[in-house]
Amino acid sequence: MRVIFGMILGAALTVGAAYVHDAMFAPSQASPAPTQTSQRQVVNWDVVNANARIAKSMVREQWQRLQQ
């Protein structure tokens, strides 16, 4: 049980750290084109959102099948 909890906690901390990094260091819309020294986002959050929606709909579909 501790191993599973540790894996879930580690995944949550990793995703949380990536989100905080991207929120703090994302280039603003008003800034000029990024240079080699500027910080870049670690994760494309639009893709993550689309994948989460797909996964959520698949889980919901399977849950509906189990209830029938």
C-alpha cells in the first residue's frame, strides 16, 4: 500500500512541479520572440488537456457499460 501511495504522490509532485515551473517562467504574450537564453515551457498544457478529456470520456464510457 505504501508503494502505491508513493507512486501516486511522486506522479502528483512531478506534474505539480512542471505546472508551477511553466506558470512562473512562461514567456508573456507581450514579450518579443524567445531567445536561446529565455525559459521555455516544459509541458504543452493544451495537449495535456485534450488527452485528459479523451481519457475521461473513455472511462465514463466504460463505466456506463459496467452499469448496464
